[in-house]
Amino acid sequence: MLAAMSLRIALLGLLSTVGPASGYDLAKTFDGSLNHVWQAGHTQIYPELVKMAADGLVTVEAEGARGRKIYAITPEGERELRTWMEEHHPVLPARSEIALQAFLLHLMERDQAIAVVERIRARYQAQLEKLEALRPGRFGRHAHALGLALARAGLQWADDTLTDLGKT
Amino acid sequence: MLAAMSLRIALLGLLSTVGPASGYDLAKTFDGSLNHVWQAGHTQIYPELVKMAADGLVTVEAEGARGRKIYAITPEGERELRTWMEEHHPVLPARSEIALQAFLLHLMERDQAIAVVERIRARYQAQLEKLEALRPGRFGRHAHALGLALARAGLQWADDTLTDLGKT
DNA sequence: GAGTGATATGTAAGTCTTTACATGTCAAGC
DNA sequence: GCTTGACATGTAAAGACTTACATATCACTC
């Protein structure tokens, strides 16, 4: 088992949670409610599903209209998913453009630094509004709460930093 | 100008902040105080510096002992850096193993879910301690504050979630 | 002077991710 | 019947990143 393979886990997790689905469905979910958790486009998802089928983690359960292929998780896939949840020590995201801009703020004139922080603030604000509009059902409740907590913390940091920069 | 190239910006930002440095020095900084902002190993940094020199963003200012090469940022590099800071709209990190585990918590038994959240909590706690031990000087103050805010928010989420899961 | 560990730089292979390209189906409205 | 837009799947090339491999210098200790 490789170190990363979180795309696999995300796909297995979705299939286990919502039941059989097509690559297209899965891509829509990544683009929508799973947006703040894990992102992947269809060009990454389709080949990965083929590989996962070859590895026995999913099967093509049915083929529908328009070439639609419905994938279902296998018992081996469930096992892989559970093993990862039980054993994998998650790492914090190690690359953040926002943190990088925050780190480099000292290079800017005051007015420009304020503009940078205001842009970051807007990003966090938009994220917060997106998550607040989401209202998750029985799934994703905890990830939703985490996303909200992090967005609020980022927003608070932006406001504190604007105060610190002496924004009038 | 490509969309990503944040490694370039991070390198330019460091060179602009601390002055001329070798790839080795820069790798050490990424591994140390810049850890929570941007990460990169020497195998990524060395070839990138060569490309940046070819693009005129940095120059080899001197060669020291042990094949040590000292890179300095050029005026063109400064321009590139400033343009990015002024114009680039940063995106939120879109992939988080922690958020993925949080999203999939509903698949676990209560005891195992608690174990997962406790592992996440330990991660945030460790991050918080690392940042609290850091005491940044004149540089990186804002990124440090942001890192602390996010780590504290994550920790708080973990505690709230443990309560929610009815941890005894 | 031999060994060890920190310093210092690099290449190669493989994986992960994005962007651009390419194809075809089906439903609804005109 | 034609157009448009959502549905649906894929490939190819390029870029970003990790892991493993490879080499050599220098300072210090034994």
C-alpha cells in the first residue's frame, strides 16, 4: 500500500456512503459538497476507477444509457477503506498559497499589504458562505463543521491582521 | 505566467527576505520555519533554481566550498514576486487528509471514530506546539499567526467532535 | 589516518494533478 | 428535423511532487 492514494480512499468512501455511482456522478460530488474535503476532476477519476477495478476494489455493476458505467465498491474495497481510516495518520496540508502570501506580507507597502489581506479575507468569507449554504445531511456533518471552523479562524485572522496593519 | 508556480514564488520570497542563499539553505528553511507555509525537498528545489536562473529570476552570485552555489534574486525576480503578490488570487487548500477522515467518520463504529478524531487532535496539538515553540522574528509573523489560528480551530473542532461522539 | 556525521548537489523513475483535446448520446425547444 | 445544452467518457501532454539512488567535501573525533 502506497503512502498517498487518498483519491482512491475518497472514491471508495463515496461509493461506500452513497452506494453505486458512475464516474460522472463522483466527479459532480467532488465538484460540489466534497469540494472543501478533496478535489478531483473527471480526467483523474476515470482512469483511477479503471485501475481500482483492475485491483479488485470496485466493480462495474451496470452499464446504462450514454455509455454510463456504474461502479460499486467490493468487499476488498471496503477493507482497504477501513484499514486506511484505522491506520493512516493524516498529515496537515503542507502547501497554502494563502499562508505564503501571509508570510511575504512584510515585502509589501502598507496599502498593498492591506489589499492582499483583504483578498484573503474575501476568499475565507466566500468559503464560509458556501459552507453555510450547504446544510449537510447525515453525511459529511463532521467535515462540514471542520470546514466552518477553519474558515472562521481564517476570517478572524484576516480581520485581526487588518487591524494590526492599521487599516483605517 | 502559469497558474501554479508557487514554489518559484516561495523561493523568490525567501531570497528577497533573507538575501542570497544556497539551495541547501533554502531547503533547510522549507524544512524548518516555513514548514507550515510551503514544503519542498532539495530534489525539487535544485532543478527549480536552475530553471529560474535560465529565466533570469535569480543568478549564481558566488560559488563556495563543497560546490556550494549562492543564488541571489534579480530585479526581474523581484518584479515577478511583487506581481504575484499584487495580482494572484490565492486558493484555499483543496485536499486535506484530515477533512477526508472527518468526512468518512460516519462509516466507523463509535469507538473507532473516537480513535480517528483523537489521532487528528494529536496532529493539531503537535502542530500547535511546534508553532508555539517557533517565536518568529520580524519575518513570517503573519503566517505564524495564521498557522496558530488554524491549528487552534482544528484542535477545538476535535474536542467538540469528541464531545459530540459521546466520549466518556 | 580512519571513521563519522553534517554539508552540499545532483539525477532518475514513478506518481499525482492539471489542462487541453476529442468523441458521442439524449432531451427539450424551436 | 435542427440546434442547444446537459450528460457521459475518455486520451495525451505537461507540470508538480516524492522516493530512491548517487556522489563528493569538510570538520571533528578516536
